[in-house]
Amino acid sequence: MSVDTDLIVESLRKRGHTVDSVIKVPDNAGDYEFVIDGLTLTLDEARALLERDQAEGRRAPAVTTGS
């Protein structure tokens, strides 16, 4: 699967998030991890964050769970 990590990073930064790094992880662990707003998120979590930001029409915090 080809992933345009530069586009994801650019989109996150345009929405006000801080992206420190993109980490390519071993094949058995997934594709990529992103350090966003100080938290390490999987590719799926980063995409979900972008989708939530778009749906809300604003920047949302990276963490939504209260645990």
C-alpha cells in the first residue's frame, strides 16, 4: 500500500497540529506511526484525527479518551 505521508503531515499542520516525526514501522506492526501533538498515533488514528477535524470544521485535540 502506498501512503503519501507528506500529504498527511501537511494536512495535519494546516489544521494546527504539531507533527514531530513520521516513523516507518516493521511490516508486521503496520505501516507508519506519526508523532502528533506529542502523542504517537498509528496511520489509521492520524487519518481519523483528520476526518474528525474536517467534520467539526476546526482543529480537535489528538486525545479524546479520558483514561
